[in-house]
Amino acid sequence: MHQYSDAKAVVRALAPDEPVILNRPHAAARAARFFTEKFPGTSMYAVKANPSPDLIQILWDNGVTHYDVASIGEVRLVRGLLPDATLCFMHPVKTPRAIKEAYFDHGVKTYSLDTVEELEKIVAATTDEHGNAASDLNLLVRLRVSSEHSQLSLASKFGVDLADAAPLLQATRQHCDALGVCFHVGSQAMTPFAYVQALERVRAAIAEAAVTVDIVDVGGGFPSVYPDLEPPALEDFFVMIHRHFEALPISYSAELWAEPGRALCAEYSSIIVRVEKRRDNELYINDGSYGALFDAAHVDWRFPVRALEDDLIKPLTEFAFYGPTCDDADYMKGPFMLPEDIQAGDYIEIGMLGAYGAAMKTDFNGFGAVEAAIVEDEPMASLYRGDRPDPRASDNVVSLR
């Protein structure tokens, strides 16, 4: 993979017809070090956010030793790359064959569940041919919590209701070496209170079940920075999570886990696209909702953008994008702020696509071919450079002072 100073250098060198993914290894390395040094527990990368082998290796090299895998495909991928990594199968619904392969072939000891049926499936699949049940399982009961403080909800699909949690915790305790509780507050949580609220629900579940809990996994949801989405400092999240974890009725040696995905990889990648046509304030570009811009189309996510032409001098104005396919749904309303005089043939960099963007590309309609390059400049926004104004001055953040 060739290396360039920045996106403009890529355009000058290649004048590309196809989109170009720009990877910033230094940004991913910095994010990994931030979490491993500052989160008061174990940081476990959520592989679904970006399963790039290069990225997974960068995270490992910078201290991330645990990986949240959601399918047997992800188990195989990470185990093949990192023989010594700790893998945790955190999808609450798994096939018996996937559990069996994960446990016996890949050494996966940690599983999540949210029903008695899933518990029974895990126990059966990890019992050996002689009828000996596994004695080294870490089983985490996923609790349903609110996603009201997050931009994307994850509250409806998985998780046992608080009213039903106690019997499931009690049953699970009988089949594991370590019992845990996990939850997910939703993607892009915009306040630490999302975790405070969830941990209070964890407290209630543990108290009612009267069981010894060894692991509390606060899941993902840690945010990144996008236009109009300026979250508090991640240190605020860590302090509040640790404070409320310490107050839980749990084992004195209980472990605190988290599953950052977006926060570890959003800054890793951006993409160069070319404007193929302009119609009023609509730009037809060569990537879209079936490519790296799925979220821009389907959840109206606004990514940062910048024009890469030096001769564009007019003020910024609002644009929408059409992607390259024949589908009307290949549309991203934005608004994306670009120079008023942008035209066909001009190039645009779209930033903060390391999370989910690169992972969700397809080849629909014959589009999807991309080049890739490494660039040395900074991502278009960052939580880790230390140059953001202190957002704790705002009135919508839980104060730590």
C-alpha cells in the first residue's frame, strides 16, 4: 500500500477514477493507547466496526488484547491473525455449531446470552464427547437498557428485561466459572449518563438475583466526533463508569470490561470520492449508500467533508449526494458543506469512515471497486489529539467537578 502525505497528494499522484480509502495507522494506534492506558478495566475491540486485518494488527500492537467477536467468521478471522488474543463471543444468539467450533477449536471461553434457551445451547455445545460439561466458561447475561442518550438505538433487539433478569442470572451462575452482566447503551452515546443509568439497572438486577457477579461489561457506545455531534471528553465517561462500577454489589475482584468499536476505529479511515455530475445543490459522486456511505444514507449520518481542489474559492453551501448506482435510495441528504463552485471532476474527502464505512461496502450494480492508500496527516476530527475545547463547560454533560 503506497503512502502519501495527505488526500491532496493522493489526488495529484493518481487522479483516481474510483474511490480511494485513506488509512491512518497512527490515528488507530493513538486511539488504542488511549483506551488501554485510561479506561479503568479491559478494553475489548468490537470487530464488527471494522474487521480490517491491518487495523486489528495495529490495535494488538498498541495494547488491545481482547476482541468482541459476533460470528464464527469473526472468530476465525481474529484467531488466524492473533493466536494469543482473548476472544469473547458476545452475540446473544449463536448456532450450536458456531459455539462448539469457537470453544473446542479456537479456545473461546466467553459468551453472552439473554435467554434460558441460549444458556442451554451454550452448555450443550461446550460439553465434550464424554459428557463432561465445560468448567471454564465466562457467561455474561445481557440486560436490556435504554438507548435514549445515543444517536443509534440498540435497545430493542437483544437483552433480558430487568423483570426477568434474576432467574436467568441464577440459572447461569450454575454453569460458569465467572458470571457477568453486560449491556449496550446504543451507538454514539452523547453523555456519560447513558452508562450511569444502565449501571443502576445492573445494580437492581444483581440485588434481586442475589448472585456473585465477577464481570461487568458496559459494552460499546463510546462516541467519536462528527458535525453537530461533539461529545464530552472520553475521560468523563471513564470516570463515571468506574465510580458507579465500584458501587455495585459485586465480587471484590470483579472485572470491568468495555467493547469500544467506533471510538477505536472511526479516525482510522476516510475516503476520496469524485464528483461526476452536479444538479443544482445535488452532487453525483462515485461512492454511496451501497459503499462506504451506508450510514449517511440510511441513518442520515453527517460525515465531515472537504474539497480537495485549490481553486475552489466561493463560500461553503449545503449539498446533498447521490451515489453511483441506479437506485434512488442511493441518496445522502446531508447537508454536506462544500464550496459553492464545486463541479464535476472535483474531488472530495469524506472523513471519519473507519467505523462501519469500510466494513459495509458492497459491489451492488457493479460499483464498489476501491483503491487504498496510507496517509500521514491527521484525521478530520479527533478525540485524542488534546486540542478540543473542554466540553464539560456545556450544560448537557454530567459534571465531574
